[in-house]
Amino acid sequence: MSQISLPKEPRLKELVLWVTTDCNLCCRYCYASGGDEAEYMDWRVAKQAVDLMLTYSDGFNIQFAGGEPLLNMELIEQVVGYTHGLGIHYQLQTNATLIDGKVAQWLKKLNVSVGVSLDGLPAVNDGLRPFADGRGSTTATIAGLENLRAAGIRVGLTCVLSAENLSGLPELVELASYLGNVEGIALDLLRPIGRSKEGEVRPPDPALAARSVNAALRRADELVLMGGWKVKFREVERMRYLLSHKLERKYRCHFDACQNLVVDPKGEAYPCPSLAGFPEFYLGSILEPTFIDGLSASLRRCRHLITPPHYCFACPEHWLCAGPCLAQTYARQLTGETKLIECGIKRAFINYVRRKEVVNHAASQISLSV
């Protein structure tokens, strides 16, 4: 039996506005098949989604997603203007190729946090994340990152790990350190949905993935010792926080806690961006007057459709890890895939944090004895 524990009446904490399905890139593994169909969210849908959150939430974030969300900049500005002064945090996930100096200043003015997708140096990233016409996109992405730096905007990088870019992870850390405005790197895993179903891009080997992560962590530390910019890993920082505050990580993400609402350009709602389009996870249209009725129950129903591997619950580190990505787990269960790639990566992070804890404790004991 599953040991899933869900809140009885979850309050929404995250609104993902899928402002467009259009994209200027044609990433070979895109789970959303961005650019295949160009749909744009209008103000009527966006306002309805925001009003719903304002009514039924006691504080939330808005994430602008796509496709490439900067193709619908006018709507983003409308949403930020409409909710200005309400204490909402805005985040945008972009490929950064459209960010010139003017766009960077626009993002700074709107106070939107920026996440940039980048899978490695040009030799790898150009093949994985080309423009729609086949040209490599890495140079344009780096130019966008430099424009963000010039505007005083720090960013987070998201790297999708695959067999093709795994060995280049330490070099991505070097690039991030060189840029000087990358706060950290979040690692995502290839999901066998969207274009990934074609099998053109293969998932990484679990053991190789763990070794590559260890190499990237070592490289980040070496760069600091040489006076370079410190590049953090999001998962490491989360684990450090939990350990230092003696807290337990109860949920993997907002979907796991039944606190996430994803709205596509048509107003159709899902509990997770990676599960949009799966009919079993459809929550209904936010344009329907009765949409909110039973939403909490629908979110819990969707969450119960996914059960992580049973041995996750028996793992002594589950309190620190909270298990694998649920969308990843579901997609792999549909294909019969049993490899737990994320488990090896998480263990690499946990071991790194534990080692650092021991070193820091020993250093503090030495300083106290001096």
C-alpha cells in the first residue's frame, strides 16, 4: 500500500500560466512539443486564472511558461500590472535567445525572476536545443545571459540531463561560473513524453549520471578555491537548509502537495506542466463557473494516480529527498521503464552534503579549540 500523505484541504501556492505553446526553438526532447502548434493565451483566460487564485489562495507565485513565454510579452506585462503590489513572486522560464538589452531591462522593471534552459556548451547544446530552422542556439542563449547580467539580473540555469550531455556537466559549471550571474543549476531529467517519445535522445545511465554529478560538484568547489564565482546546485541548497533547520521534506513539489495549478492557453487546467494533455490528469476548464467546486478533491485524485516505487518509502533518506519527480515516475511507468535515474543523482547530492557537514563540523571544533 502507498504511504502517500496529503493535506486535507490544500491551498494553491503556484499558478503556472502556459502563456503560449509557440517556440522559436525545436528542442529534440521537448516534453511539451513546443512550437508544433502555436496557441497564445489571451487576457480573458489569464485574468480568470489570476482571479481564481486571488480568491482561493492565501499567497502564491506565478510562473510564466511555454513554449517560449517571451513570445507573449504583452500578456506577461498585463498580468504583472494587474497583480502589482499584492506580494506575488513572478518567475519566467526561458531559452533566453530573445533577451536583448531592452528585454533584460523590461524584466528587471517587472521584477520577474528568470530561469534559463541550457544543456551544455555549443558542441552539445546546439544539437539538443536548435532553432526551428536547425541552427544552433547556444550563442544566442549566452548573449541573453550576458544581457541579463548587464541589467543586474541573476538567473538559475536548468539543465535536462541525457546521455548526450552527461559528460559535459562540469564544463557547464565552468561556463556558469564564468558568466558571473548564475545563482545555481537545477538538474531535470528526460521525460519519455512529447518529442522524447521518439527515442532520438536517450536517458542517461544511472551510474554515469551519479558520477557526472559528483564531478560537477567537485568542479564547482575547485572554481571557488581559484577565486571563481560560486555556482550552487538547487537540490544541494535545499538539503542543506533542511539539515541546518532540522526539518523534514514532506513533499517533492507543489503537485505532490496538491498546491499547483497549470493553465494552458485555452484555459484548460492540470496539476503539473509535465502532465498537461494526459486526460486522466485533466482538472477542467477554468472558464467554467463550477470549476472551483471540488478542485481540492480533484487535485488529490490526480496525486493518487501516481505511486512512487515502494522502496522509496523505506529509504532512510526519504525525509531529505521526498522521492523522485512524480511526472517522471508516471511517464516511465507507462513505458515500462524501471530505472530510477533520479535516485542515483539524489544520492550523489546527499553524500556531498553529508561530507560537507562532517568537514564543517570538524573545522568548527578546531576553531573552538584554538
